[in-house]
Amino acid sequence: MNDARRNKSSGSRIVVLTGAGISQESGLSTFRDADGIWSQVRLEDVATPEAFDRDPARVHAFYNARRAGLLSGEIIPNAAHTALARLEREWPGEVLLVTQNIDNLHERAGSQNLLHMHGELLKARCLDCDGVQDWLQDMDLSSACSQCQSVGSLRVDVVWFGEMPYHMPDILAALVECDLFLSIGTSGAVYPAAGFVEEVRHQGRGHTVELNMEPSEGSRLFHEAQQGRATELVPRYVE
Ligand code: BJW
């Protein structure tokens, strides 16, 4: 981590963006790889507010299956998640981890300064009272909100296409102020996350690095890009 390391004594700030690629070696599918989630199901059928209005049972079933997988006990944090948690613990400056992932592998690895910009699979949101609650069970049309008791009003608390990602003002402020922006395991196909590197290049001053299996759609915008598996690249880069 040469550039950030140069500023270590001044307490430099690091923003890390992660995507599905960092959880792939934990056994979770990515979206746009050949065997990814969007090769099995059309995003228009499961990941838009319109899909939920049309067929909530289908959308619930899609997320219930992914929630069951995450809670099966077979999906555990890998060396890349662990390396980022260690970086946060040991770095003398600030490390902000922004994840597009809805799994809980970063927090299970020990990361604490973490923003889930696309929401969380293990949370439910009530369409009536907007309350958010932990949700480890299957969700269906008879599920009731524990806060307002409304029945049939719960949806998984994730950000679908056309919805505003969470924490955007905090993320944009951190990007402008950071000394290092590290993008890991994301294809750069989905905005606004895909535009973060340009935000740093145009509005900020940070060094920008991509660690991904293959060059992403915005790879050339980064100062540096390394290709390979997250479990190899991330521990090597942050140590
Ligand atoms: C490895 C690896 C290993 C594999 N090691 N690497 C034109 C028309 C309509 C809409 C738009 C449009 N242009 C822009 C939009 C907006 C739209 C959008 O971007 N659409 C694009 C498709 C063009 N975006 C939105 O609607 C967003 N909201 C929005 O923009 O609001 C307005 C706004 C404006 C201004 C500021 C702020 C807001 C919302 C997007 C919501 C995305 N939701 C999903 C589903 C969430 C819930 C769920 O999980 O089901 O989020 S879609 C899906 O894609 C998921 C992911 O978080 C997201 C990103 O995917 P990710 O993580 O990059 O995965 P992959 O599979 O694409 O890539 C994995 C990478 O890892 C690959 O490169 C591999 O090579 C690599 N890899 N194994 C290292 N072992």
C-alpha cells in the first residue's frame, strides 16, 4: 500500500468499496459473471420496486432462498474480509468500508466502520411505518411488522434498481476527503458506486486502486489496477 503508507504518520483516510467479487470465494454468487445471479433470473423480475408490486411472493422467494443460504452455516468470511477488518483495526487513520453487498460477511469478519449502501439481506423494512428490523426468517405476505403490527407490509431492506442507495451524503464526503480509494470485487456496472472513482479523481485527491478478477468497466480510470482473486490480492495489498 505504498501511497497510503507514505501518509501513515499523518493519519491518512482510506475508503474501501466492495462488491460481490469479495464474497465469491465464501460461496456467494456474483451477479454478472457467466454463472452469476442475473444468468439465472431476470433482474426486472426480482430487483425493482415494480417487480415487488407485481409479484411480491416471487420477490420474497428469491430473497428467502438467498437468506437461507447465508444462514446455512456454510458461508463464512474469507481472507479478504478478514484482511480489511485487520486494516481497520491497525490503520492509524480512518478506514471507511462501503459495501454494495447485502451479506453480513464484513461485520462477521470484524469490520465496524461499515456502510451497506445497497441494504442488508438480514433486515426487513415496513412499507407502512418505514421501520427497519432484524429479519432472520422467511418473509411472506402474512409476515407482520413488529413496530406497527401491519400485516403484509414487509419487504427485504435492500436497494433495488431505481431506488436511492443508502448513506450517499456520507459516502460522497468521504470520497472527496480520502487519501486512498480501494475498489474490490465489483464490475463497475451499477451507479452510483461505479462513479465513485471519478468522484475521487475529479473532486478529491486520493490515489485510486482497483483489485478485481478482471479489469472492470471503469478500470482505466484508476491509478492502479491489479487482477486476481480477492483472497490473494487483498491480504497482499493491505499488509
Ligand atoms: C472477483 C472474484 C474474486 C468475481 N475475486 N474479484 C440507465 C437505465 C436505468 C437505470 C440506470 C441507467 N443508468 C444508470 C442507472 C441507474 C441504475 C444503474 O446503475 N443501472 C445500470 C444497470 C446501468 N442504478 C440504480 O438504479 C441505483 N439507484 C440510483 O441510481 O438512484 C439514483 C441516484 C442518483 C444519483 C446518486 C445517487 C442515486 C440503485 C442500484 C441498486 C443495485 N441493486 C443490486 C441488487 C441489490 C440487492 C441484491 O443483492 O439483490 O445490487 S443489483 C446488483 O449489482 C447488486 C450489487 O450490489 C450491484 C453491483 O454488482 P457487483 O457487486 O459489482 O457484482 P458484479 O457481479 O457485477 O461484479 C462482480 C465482480 O467481481 C466482477 O467484475 C468479477 O470479475 C469480480 N470477481 N469473483 C475478485 N474471487
